[in-house]
Amino acid sequence: MAAFLRRLFKSRTTQLKKTAPAVNKQPQQTDAAKTAKEDRGARIAKQLEAVQGMPAQTKLAELAIGGLTAEVRSRAASGLRDEALLHDVIRQAKGRDKGVFQIVRQALQQLRDAQAAQNELEDKRQQLIQQAQDQARSEDTILYEPRLDTLLKQWKSVETGASNEQITEFLSATHQCRERIREVQQQQLQRQQQQEKLDQRKQTLVLLGETLTQLKADDISEPPTLTALDALLKTQHNRWIEASENTDVSAPEQTRYNSTSAGLRDYVEAHQRLMQAQEQIATLSVSTAPGDEIKDDAELGVETADQAKTLLAILEWPTVFPLPEPVIVLQALAKQRKKAEPVEQPDLARQNSLSTDLDRLLTELDSALENKQLKPAKQLLKNAQQIAKKLDSRHQKPFAARMQLLQGQFNELSDWQGFATTPKQIALCEQMEHLAAQPIDPEAKAAHIKELQEEWKSLGGSSDRLLWARFKQASDAAYEPCKAYFAAKSDLKHANLATRQLICQQLQEFMAQADWPSIDWKVAERIHQTARQEWKAAWPVEFRDNRPLQKQFDELLKQLDAKLNNERQRNEALKQAIVASAEELMTAEPLANAMVQAKELQGHWQAIGITRHREDRKLWQAFRQACDAIFARREQENSLQKQAVVAADEQVNIILECADQALSASTNSDELSAIWTELAAHSPQALSASTRDRYNDVRQRLHTAKQRQELVTRLQQWTGCIQARGQAPIDRTNVPLEWTKFNQLDQPIDFQELAIRTEILADQPSPVADQRKRMEIQVQRLAQSIGAAEQSASPLTDAEKLVALWCLAPASVAASKELEQRMLNALESLV
């Protein structure tokens, strides 16, 4: 614009030079320059006003390039923040406007640095989240809590600007870490509680044991009262029960407690019986006191002794404890017959003297305690205790309360002078300073801080301001790490509260929408367990905010428990019926059917739904015992059967050994028959498989041996008959009766045919001359066997028939020696 004006005015000046007079040239030029300058100034002022009015980024970009002055361009460039416009401006300003170029380049560099810092911050957030998640999954618990504290501190520095998802992920991971810490602390607490319970039990055993030992001592000055002993037993019993709850008590430890407590109870019960019998003992003692009128033996001696013996039997004083004076009196009375012996009375004068001395010592002790004189008071108390031990119970009783009071005052004085307040407060400051340097759990640290502060208060404070300032500064330093933890814990409590609200809502919807008549009770039970677990996992929460939710949750669980318990009780009744059926089968017969039914009951048992765990265990044990008893019967029967088989095998094996020996020695038939009879007395079904096989084999061998011996005997008889027939006819009365019944006995006898038939039976060859006749006989025998309804019982029977025909042949017929020998040879080959 300025160049255009200059050109315009130049042309006009040239024209004026040609036409206008020389006098008007200078004023015209001055007016035009002034107008242009005013116009430029106005435009510059307008641009500066636009820059200061915070215009849009695009307007600033235009002014940074086209501003009339360097100031306008610099201010416009300084106000640019858009990265794209900055890149456009720096490209146009390069080589044209050095100032704008430098400003825009610095602005771009700042944007890059800011973006890099933002990226680095985002990366650090992701790293911290990943580290928290890794620690939540880590099994390494060494320095676990300090590492978590470090993560929390680092997260606090990058938490601003984090997204809701990142915050949720980090809080969830740290919550899991705290749960891990809480579990470790819970385990440590459980171990500590177990140790404390063990210490409590040990202290109980020591106290009971010392009390029992003291009661058993003969030199006890004043035994504890029955009220004190009864209170001791009750308190220590409750102490033992609490110390034994949810812990394993060793058998020797329990035995020791049972024995000591039983001994003390025996002592208390014996004293109670003694107190009830005091009046009767006093009456007996008075009736036999010296100076009274003595009755005769029957009325006094025997009667008193009997009454004393009766009272002694009622008292049953334990022998392990010293006998009290009334029992000693009764024992003395029980031994008298004619006259009761006087009871030995204590030395009243000496007892009174000791009482006077004890009263004097207690007065001096009271004075010494008032004057804060510890050492003299200690000696006086010792002397008083020694004198009190020498007094009997009647004289000792008036001083008991006074001595107890003075003993307490002495203990207070000793504690006051032994430990000054200032050293204790200095020690508390040192403990608080040490606590501030320890990287322990924030909750544990806060609790420890509170304990130290309470202990400081119990000392009454301190007048030393420097000491108080030291303690206060150490307390603040110790509590500083706990602040961040409790802040994060507060956020976690709100998240857990929302989780619990959701659990109540879901549980309420389930209770309202469930189809209870057809519901899957195992699923309902699992929902119940899951709800409890998730509710427990959603911890910690703010107590006040959680109170109504807890009531709602408890009520919903109560309703669900009621329905589950009804179903459990119904199922338990079904299982109880199965147990009853199984118990009936324990004695049922036959056993095989009982076993089948027991297996069916086991299937029914598995099909039954939910039950209470403890009741289910009881019912299962009863059912298992019944089933075991049923199947044990089978094992018992099998065992008895096996025992019977073993016994039968032993008996039969002895007989079999004898049979083997007899068969090897070719024993006669009578002995073999006897062995056969013994074997026949045993059933082979009662034997084992191997013995049964041997049994059958030996019987077969015995049968074969008997048949052979019988055959040999009969053949010998037949041979004798044949040889006798060759010498003279045989009398029919001397032969077996069955021989006379053969049909052919009265028919003509052909000795040749008899010999040939015998050779055929014995499968022996016949002479060549008799081959034709042998063939005829064989054909005849074949035809007879085909047409006969029955065949001969055996070749031996046929041979006997031929021998009978031979021997009982008519006297007029005689056989040649050759035929007789052939007959004998054929019979011999039958063996």
C-alpha cells in the first residue's frame, strides 16, 4: 500500500511540475505524506489491539506473517499454540522474518518437550500399574510391604491426569497386594495366637501344679479356702478351654491338665464332705472328751468307733493330701474300743504369743511403708510371713486381709522407687523414633503409635517441654507414611462398599426370582458360598456406611440359609433311612442278596442332594460302618471257608501220602480198601483245586490197583480150579454159587473151543491148526453181539464164565494138558 501511494504521488508531482506554478509544489507533498503516515499508524494500532484481544489462532497466524511491524508479528507469533499453524508460520517466516522464526521454533520445541513429558508420564503410569499387578501375583513376600509403599508414593506423583481405567487397575492391584499382606499378617497373628494359647496352657498347668503341690505339702501353714480353690478351678478351666479352642493340644499336655484338675477337684469335694460332717465329728469328740462320764464298752467304745469308721468312709479323704485335724480325730476315735483317747490340743499359749508378735510386726511394716522405707519394710514383711506360716488356721485368719493389703503397698513402693518416670519417657521417645524409621505395615505402625501415646498418657505427661516436643516430633514423623495409606484405603473402602451393594442387589434378585420347588440346590448352595466369599473379599469398608448393608446381607443370607437348611434336613432324613436299611442288612440272609441291596443303597446315597457337612460325615460314617460290616461277613465266610479247605487239605494230604506209599509198596487189597474208605469219607468239593486233582488221581490209582489185585486173586483161584479139574472132577459145592447158574453147565463141553474163546478174550494167538475154528467162533460171537440186546458186562465176566464151564465140565470129559496150558496162559495174559 505504501509503495502504491508513493507511485501515485510521484505521478501527480510530475504532472504538477508541468502545469502548476512552482510556488505550490512543496505544500502538496507535505500533506500527502502526512495522510499516509496517519493511515499506517491507525492500521498498526488496530493490529496491536487485535493481538491483545486474544483472537483466534488463525488470525494470529495471519498477523505473524502480515503484521505491519515487528512488534505485531512477534506478539502474534508468541500467542500461537496450534501445532499445525506453527508449522505453517515457521515455513513462511523462514528467511523472511528471523524474529518470528525464532519465536515459533521455540514454541514448537516447547510443544515437543511437553508431549514427551506427557508420554513419559503415561509410560510411568503404565509401568507402575504393571509393577503393582506383578507384585499382586508375586509369591516373594520379602520386603513386600515396603515395595508396596514405594509404589503408592510413586503413583501419588503421577496420579493427576490418570484415566479412570488406570486408577481402577492400580487400586485393584494394590488391593490384592494388601490382601496378600493381610493374609501374611493373619498367618503371623494365628501363629502368635497359637503361641499365646500355648503359653496360657503352660501357665495354667504351672498354676494348677503348684497349687496341687502346695496342698500335698505337710508343712502348709494355711491352705487356700474352698471358695478360692473353686474359683481357681473354674477360671483355669475357662482359661484352658479358651487356650485349647481351634488348636491342637498334645495328649501328654491334656493328660497333665486332667490329672491336676482332677486332683484339685478331689480335694475340694473332700473338704466339702468334711464341712458337712463337722457337726457329727464335733459331737463324737465332745462325747469322748476327758472328764465326761465314761460309758461301758458296748455303749461307748464300740458305738463311737463304728460311727467314726462310718464318717471316715463317707469322707473318703484322698491319701495324697495331708490329713486335716478332724480326720485325724476320727481315725483316733475309730481305733478306740473302751474309751476315747483325748485329742491332742494345739499349744494355745505359743499361738497367742506368735499372734502378738505378728501384730507388732505388721504395725511396724505399715509405718515403714508410710515413710517410704523400702529396705526395712522388706525385712519386716519377710519376718511377718515367717511368723504367719507358724500360726494355725484359726489364729492366722484375722491377719490375712491386713497382710494382703500391706503386700500390695510394698509392691507399689518397690515399683515406684525402682523405675522413675523420666527414664520411661525417654525410653518412649527412643521407641517412637525407632518406629518412625521402620518400614512396617501402616496399620500396625499406627496401632503401635497409639500404644506408645497411651503409655505416655499413663505416665501423666511431662513437665519437660523439650522431652514432650521430642516425643511429638517423633510421633508425627512415624505417622507421616500412614497418611497416604489411609487415603488410598479410603478410596478402596468406597469401591468395596459399591461392590457389597451390588452383591446385596444380586442376592435379593436371586431370592425373588428363584423357582424354589424345582431349583438346583447345589447351585443355590454355591451361590450362598460365593456371596459370602465375595462379601468377605470386598474389605475394608467404612463401618458406619456398611452397617445397613451388613444387616441387609445377613437377612438375605438368613433367608437363603433357612431354605437350604430345610432341604439339607430333608436329605439328611433320606440318608438316615438309608443308614437304617443298611444296619438291617448287617444280619440279613442270604448274604449275597444283602450285598446286592447294600450296593443299591450306595447308589441311592450318591443321588441325594445337599446336606450339612458335619451331619453328613456322621451319617456317612454310620452308613460306611454298616456296609463294611455287611462285606466283612463275606470276608469272614471266605476266611472260614479257606480255613476249612486248609484243614481238609491237611487231613486228605496225610491219607494221600499213605495211599502213595501203599501203592508204591504193592500193598494187599485190604489195606487199599481201608485207604479207599478213608478217602471216601472226604468230599472232593471241600478241597482246594490242587488237592482235589491229586485226590481224584489217587482214587483212580487205588481203584485200578484194587481191580488188579482182585483180578490176580480171581485168576489164581481160577488157575487152581483148572489145575484141580485136570486131576479130578470138582465138587460143585466148593465153587462160587454163580458158576452153577450158567446155562451151558449141563451141555457137552468142548475144551478146545473154551481155550480158543479164552485166547480171543485175552487177545492171544491160537495154534495154526485151530485158526479155522477160531475164525468160526469169532464170526459166531460177532453175530451174537449184533443180535443180542445186551452185551457182556466185561471180558473178565466172560472169562469167568469160560472158567466155570471148564471146571464144572462132566467127569466123563477130560481136557488135554496142551489145552489146559493154553487156557492157563490165556488167563494169565489177562492181568
